[in-house]
Amino acid sequence: MKSKILGMSILAATLSFTSFAQASNEKMMQAAGQEIFKKCSACHSTDASKNAFGPSLVGVINRKAASLPRFAYSDALRKSGLTWTEANIRRWVAGNDILVPGTRMRHVQITDKAEQDYLIAYLKSL
């Protein structure tokens, strides 16, 4: 009986540590992503009520492209049919003018997968 309780205690401690480590890792990724987002912040807002030169990126994950009101999107992006999945965000930041030819967004290339991971972690936190 004691060994069963000890085993369950070890399992519970391991699960707690794993959850803590995952949460800590996610916070670090978000912080790194916030730094990378500085490349984007010249044009994009993190305030849902404000568009800047580009649209607000609050809630962008899994949002249909060109769907925010009060922003004049390019015809190319409106007609793209894209949804901002993680995969499409990666493709967009790696080469937005390749993904959607004719877009008006000035190209800011982020091709490093780790930087993309960090940026996506930050965008998810908004």
C-alpha cells in the first residue's frame, strides 16, 4: 500500500512539474515572440479596437484573412480565401508576396522556424 501511495505521489509530482515546465516554456516563447513582433509593430496594433497602417493582430490565429472591419485590405488578400492558421502565418511571414501576390503589405521576411514559433506563441497570447 505504501509503495502504491509513493508511486502515485511521484506521478503527481512529475505531472505537476511537467505542467509547470510547459507553462514556463510557453511564457518564454511568448516573451521571445514579443521581441520578434517589434518588426511587425511599426504597422500592426495589439489593441483590438485600433487598426494602424496594418490591421490589429489581436485574435488573428484562425481568423479569416481580410475580415476585420474598418480596414481597407488589398483585393488580393480579400480574394485569397486564407484563414490565418499557424501554417499560413508561417508561409505569410516567410514570403507574404509569394503566398498572396498583389498584397499591399510591405514584406518583412521571417524564415527562421524558431522565430516563427516564438512569433506564433506571442500572437496566440493576444
